[in-house]
Amino acid sequence: MPRYDGPIIDSHHHLFWDLERNYPWMSKPMRPMIFGDDWSALKQEYSVADLKADFAPHNVVKSVHVQANFDITRPEDETAGLQAMADAEGFPTGIVAYADLTDPSLESVLEKHQSYANTRGIRQQVYWHPRNEYWRYVDRADFCLSTSFRRGLSILSNKGLTFDFQGFASQFADLAIIAREFTNLRICLVHAGMLTAIDDSMVAEWKEALAVLKPCENVFIKVSGLNTFTRTVDADIMRIATNTALDMFGPDRCFFGSNYPVERMWTSFDGYIAAQKDVLADRPTAEQTKFFNDTAEYFYGL
């Protein structure tokens, strides 16, 4: 099959501006995070101009900005800034904003986000790893089954917003429960469910957990940020994650995202795109087109 050269939607990237004011986490002392112990290389601005320069050689026609842990006391300011950039520069096409789904004033927060035309959904990072305390963003394993969180999902669903779920394999059973409860809520599993290593036991655990989500037709797989835990362009983990997702869920429920500029810490945008295209090179062109363009367009309503 020919290597894909059609249009691309990057469904997962970030922009950083006015770092000291907007991103308090970047000013704090360095501590281990899911993308490494030393992430000092990430502490630099990444503008729409930078994004467009990276996109230009690859026919990236649309993009989705995913909340970048902007100051949580004023999340609507991130959305306002992104909308202004989109109006002036054409990117990002879609915005996945931040909201705390357990917040009693959630409806008001969402109304502010939805006052901007490009808002499509919400990401609240809910990952909790059973063995690594540095890979925990919420305070308990069953956070997603709490009454307050489910109330928030109900509000998202009623407002026609999507939800970007970022969690580990141990949390997929809980995701299946909430996906079955809120069947009108489109959910995507960020970073293909965050496969942390490719030893046999880890891959088997991840695949078994992923299979629980297959019957949930409102759950999609965002194949993004595949090198988060390897911190290099790892052809093996990209091949395993991508092919498993496509073989299990099909191209109508899987789509591409770069996770740039986080991935810039270990590769160029050119390198990441090339590696992802190489993985799909043997698949039919129609399937590659869905993966790189059509399915993200459908999921986010772009």
C-alpha cells in the first residue's frame, strides 16, 4: 500500500504562551511527571506560528488544542486566548478545554467555554496508576465512579460536549461503566490508553483492559503521545499501540494526535509523523484516511 500523503487532523496538541502567568506548574520545582523526571526542555513557549511551521510540510489541515494545565482558577482565559488565535491564524480548529467535573458550578464554567465557537469538549486528567505514585493526578483509584464526577459527565452529555479520558489500564473497567451509563457522551481514550512499556506482561494487561471497552460504541481511541513513557521515538510501542487499537476498534473509532510540543522533547514533528505513517503503511488507503483525518473530524465535529 502507498504511504499516506492525504490531509491530516492533529487531534491532540498544546500551545504555550506567557508561561509565568498562565502555567503555574512550569514555575514549580522540577518533580517527576508522566513524561519524565527532567522536563525542563518543555519550559518554552510554543506559538501558533511554531505550530504552523511544524504542520506545513505534512498537509495538516485542522487541529484540536487540548487543555495544557493552564491556571485552573481561570480556565476560560485559555479558551479565550485560543479562540483569538484561531480567528487570527486559522488554528486551532477545535478546543478541548479544562473543567473540574466535580465542581458544583460546572454548568457556569462550561457556558463560558461554549461562548467560544471552537470549543468541542473537556479534558480533566483523571489518571491514577496503582504502582507509581508520580503517575497519579487524582486522589483515588475509583475517582471516576464518584457521584460528583458522574454528575459532571451527565452535564457534559446534555451540553453536547465530548470528554477526553486520560487514564491507565487499571481504570478502563470504570471507564466502561461510565460509558455504558452515558451512551450519548462521546469519549476518547487519550494516548491510546497510556501503554507504559512493551514487556509481555504489560502489553497483555493493557490489551485485556482495552478489550473491555470494545463493546462501548461511544468510546474512541486517540492514538497520540505514544512515546510518553519511552521518551524516544520507539517504533515497537508505536506499532503495538496503533495496530492493537485499529484491529480492536477499527478505523471508525481510532484517530491520530501528535501530543506536540510534549513529544518535541525527544523528536521533531517530522520524525513523529514519519514514524506514525510507517506503522500504517501496509493498511488500505481508506483506513489510513479515516485514521489521519475522517474519524477525528467526526468525533470533534470539525
